Amino acid sequence: MKAPISGTGERAPAVQVIGLRKRYGDVHAVDQVNFSIAPGEIVALLGPNGAGKSTTMDMILGLTRPDDGEVRVFGLSPGEAVKEGRIGAMLQEGGLLDDATVAEIVGMVASLHRRPLSVREALRRAGIEDLAKRRSTRLSGGQKQRVRFAVALVSDPDLLLLDEPTAGMDVATRRDFWQAMGEFTASGRTVIFATHYLEEAEEYADRVIFLKRGRVVADGSVEQMRRLAAGRTVRAVIPGVTRDAVLGLPGVLNVEVRHDKVRIVSADSDATLHAMLPAFPQARGIEVSAVGLDEVFLAIAGGDGTATGETLAGERGWRR
Ligand SMILES: Nc1ncnc2c1ncn2[C@@H]1O[C@H](COP(=O)(O)OP(=O)(O)OP(=O)(O)O)[C@@H](O)[C@H]1O
């Protein structure tokens, strides 16, 4: 039985996705995805290529019809929410009208909405007032992205969906982009962005949702992700070991056991090792290394095909 969708009105979640599925031939692009995003949350969607991030976003926007499941945006259907100007979107490869100026492009989109910002204000908020008269054919890749951002902002939406918004931007442009975004989120509005830059997720999101092969494999706060990233990986060969026995050691955040090989993510590797050696005197081949964000991501996304959100979560509530 489906979980009930929350009501409409001011208290409705910004986005509620229930049992969402989309198949393309044999590919389960999105496979039973559930999440609820509160107004004001800034959520990063992470996952390897083909994980289902864009398809999920397209269904939230009403651009793709789900095979099964339901999407509500502030209690409305995606179509209604778009019509009311409550969603702004910046998609990958969104076209810009050839040979129109930036002001004309943003103005055209503004004319489709009931209560748009002025073109000038949209350009100001996107930090590109100086590009108003530039023709779209004369824009660099990073500048085009920022024009798409102005287009996303012009309906003055409550929710922004951004699919890899900083792809193709240099470091300075990325910084300016996120500064402009800070102005949008400071007023308590909701943002969902897909990214491959883990540091962007860490720096700008409150929460991260990891997708893999169309499923949510982990969903937690950035604080939890940071805690994992600050840790150390301890690897050892311990004949006869069980996961539960290792989980009881001090500092342990996550354990993976494959045959006799143990891989531990620890918040305090010294404490873990001091307790591990007397508890498992048969341990050998011990290695300690830093956990990078990439490794956190790979562990969660199951880069080696073994770890999943469930194993990483353990009893520590990584999944909501
Ligand atoms: N229109 C389509 N027709 C056929 N297959 C599709 C279509 N759109 C997406 N897919 C497939 O669905 C899966 C999910 O794709 P999606 O673009 O949602 O992933 P993603 O996480 O956004 O990837 P990326 O990080 O590469 O942008 C992929 O296997 C993709 O090939």
C-alpha cells in the first residue's frame, strides 16, 4: 500500500516523492525512490553517471511522466507548481535562444509567468547585470550557465532544481555562482541540486541523497558525511571475525567484512586499533589510511560493488 501524500498548503513538504519508478527498456532509471524535502532544505543529489539524478529531477518538474509513484511539490502536482511559478529549473544543456540578448531571453521567460521578477532584478540576483546586452552566441560556457540561472530565478520560485549547475564553470565563476545562490537560500527557499563535485555538496547542502542504479542508497545530513570523511580507514585480515564484534570497538562508524578481510571506517583510529589488537590477536596485515570525500562517496555508492548505504548506515541512522 502506498504511503499517504501529505496535505497541501503552507505546511506541505516542498517536495514529496513516493514510490517513484521510471524504466527505459531494460534500464530501471528510477526504481522505487522515496524522499520528502522540507521547505528551506538545500539538498545535493549525488551518484555516479546514470544513477537516475536527472530522471528524478525531470519527474519533479513534470517533464517526464513516472511509470509508477507520485510527486508533490508544495502539495501540488508538478504541472500545477510550474504553472504557479513555484519551481525554477536549470537543466543540463537547456538551450538559449540563438542571437537574442541575455535581457531578451530572460524577458521572454518572464512574460510566461504571472508574477515575475523584473529582468534587471533577475540578472542582478544571478550576478550578471553586465551581460544584459550580450548576444547568446557570444557567451562562454560558464556565462551561459549563469544566464540559465537567471532564467530559473525570474519566476521568483520557492523551489530551485539545478542539474549540475556549475558544470563548465571555472573556479571563480563557481564561487560567484554559489554566492548568488546564497542570496536565494538565505530567504528560506528550497534547493535541490545534482552535482559530481563532492566539495560542493559538503559546502552548500544541508543534506545529501545518494542515488545508485535508480535507488536511494544513502540519505543523511552533511554533518554525517563530514564525520565519515574526517575518519580513517583501517584494513586488516582477521580470521573468524564478525561484523557485530568489530562494530563494538571504540570509534567505529562503519564496518564491511568480506571473508576474513575487514574494512573499518573509524572516527578515532588510534582508539580502534588499541582495542582491536587485544580483542583480535589473530589480526594481521593492518593498514590505516585517510578517508577522502571520494572514498566516502565510493563507499556509499558501492564503488566496489560491496558496500551500500545499508552497510554504511549500520545502526547509525544514515538512512532517514
Ligand atoms: N530518454 C531516455 N531514453 C533512454 N534511456 C534513458 C533516457 N533518459 C535516461 N536514460 C537512462 O536512464 C539512466 C539514468 O539516467 P539519468 O540521466 O537520470 O542519470 P544521472 O544520474 O543524471 O547521470 P549523469 O550523472 O550522467 O547525468 C541511465 O542509464 C540513462 O542511460
